[in-house]
Amino acid sequence: DYFSKKYGGMFILRFEDTSPSVKPPLLEAYDWILEDLNWLGIEIDEIYYQSDRLGVYYAAAEKLLSTGGAYVCKCPPDDFRGFVKQRKPCPHRDLTPKENLHAWREMLNGRFKQGEAVVRVKTDLSHPNPAVRDWPALRIDETSHPRVGSKYLVWPLYNWACGVDDHVMGITHVIRAKEHLTNEVRQSFLYVHFGWKRPITVTIGRVKLEGSVLSKSKIMAGLNAGSYTGIDDPRLGTIKAVTRRGMSKDVIRNAILDLGIKPVEAMLKWDNLYSANRALIDRVTSRLFFVDSPALLHVKGFKSRSRQLSLPNHPDNTELGERIVPLEVKDGMIALQIASSDLSSIREGEEVRLMGLFNIR
């Protein structure tokens, strides 16, 4: 958001929700994300839901299959891992484009069951990283999707959907965590096959929040188990949880911008955030009155009549107004409440100042 404003670009929000079974989307989360971004003051220029874009991914798959840059692999997973480990092609790698397109259509019409066929992108089988060798692009997932139901049987994996979308949407800059370094290598083969210009990728370190749960899978597991009261449980690291602690949106934005785009991991400390939050909200926040473990204090010798005491809501900011404290005098005495800890520290005969009121002995 910051860079798009600085350079006159566009900020695109893309819901990457194409894993119905492994990482099933939560319907409420779509709105949560929009609400959080809006609260943070982030202006979204375009919004896309990948679960609505299956036709785009299918068209790209047919094109790559027809040019020989991809193939339909029907090997059992363990067998394929054996081929990859030995840096050897699987038996389906050299099928003709016509044969691959036929197998692709069988994937779409339900001829294969989940796990029986997958579209793979041809890469370098001698690549030092086994995860790069002929990576999977689209696979069969028979689980119903929360947004589109059972409309589709074949779903794209992360690298295919994002690689295609980055090109189709004209993405110029991608800022993502360093855990995606391998994915960047994978997607580079996709761009070579299609002859596309690759976007600039900026790799940053993961940002952690001291003592808070940030993992989406752990948050979901905790919510399902009833371990958390909701998405705004203060033990979580969600935006809603942080705001429930009273944190200002400007503190969150400033903290992220201060970190910058560094490749090393960073830990945000609560003490630092609270300190920044106090400094930011101090000037515009009314003071609240609180008596801890109150003890009743009777003050004698009060000759004035009952009246009202006006105390400022802020010692410096007069725009925040005043609060009215009624003082009721009965038989020359008023009853007050003070903190027990203060009472225990007062010695007999000592003169004490009650702030904003008067002195007592």
C-alpha cells in the first residue's frame, strides 16, 4: 500500500483460495480481511478471488500442454518421488501434446479420482533442489469449496495460480516472505515456457509478534477446538486481536514501515508497541478515574455546602472537556473512597493532598 501510493501504482488484493481440502477457506475470513485492511486505511484498487478464475488457469494449462511444456502425470506419489530423487523422467513425461490434452480432458470430466493424475510443469530434472523438478501445477480435489461448491474437480496449486495471475494482472512487483524463494525458482520455469516477462520479486523476512499466535492453521485449529474465544482473542496476532488490546492503527502501520523490506526475520515487542501507542494516543485520550481496592474515608471539618467539582478530562488538552464530581456534605463531613494502598501509607497527623480537591490531616 505504501509503495503503490509512493510510486503512483495500484494495490491489488488477491484471495488465493484454491485449496479446498488442504487449506479450506473460511467464508468469514474474506470479510475479516477486507474489514482489517479498511481499518488500517489501506486503499484497494482491485480485488480478485482465485476461486472465480478457474477458466483462466485452465486455458493456460491447455496452452502449455499443447506446446509440450507440461504433461499429465499418472504416477503414484511414491513412484514419482523415486523418479525425482534419481533425477529421472517419469513414464508420462514424453507423452505427445495430443495424449496429454486427452488426459487433461479426462481429469476435467471426472475420469480420474483424487490423487490419480496431476499436471506437471517440465523443469530441469538435474536441478539441485528436488522440489523444483517437474513441480505440480494442477491436481484433482473433490472437496466442495466454501465459495463455489462442487463446480470444479481440478484446482490449481499455488505456483500455477499465482504465476499465471501475476502475468495476466500485469503485476510488476511482488513483496513476499523468503520462505517463497523456492517458489520463485519454480515460477521462473513457467515464465520461460510462456515467454513472459517476470515481475520483480522483493524477498522479506517473516514478521513475528512477541508471544502471539500468527499461524493461520494453528489459529483455525484453536478456534475449532474452542481454545480461543474468537478471531479477536488477545492471545492471537490477528489485526482484530491487536485492536482489541487498544492498539492504534497508526502504531501498526508505523511498526511495519519501520521494519522496511529486509530479508531477516523481525520480532515486534509488545513493550515497544505499547510505548508507541501511549505516545500516540496520550494527547487525544480522556483520563479515566479508577480506585483500586477502595477504602471509605470520612473527612470531618467540612464547613462548605454540597457542591460539584469540575476536573479536566486531560491535563493539557482542554478540548476533551471536564468531568463533574459531586461532593455531598452531611453534618460537616463528606465520604470519599481512596485506594487501600494509599490509606496504609498515610501516618497519623500527616497532611495529605487529595489531588484536585483539598488537603486533609
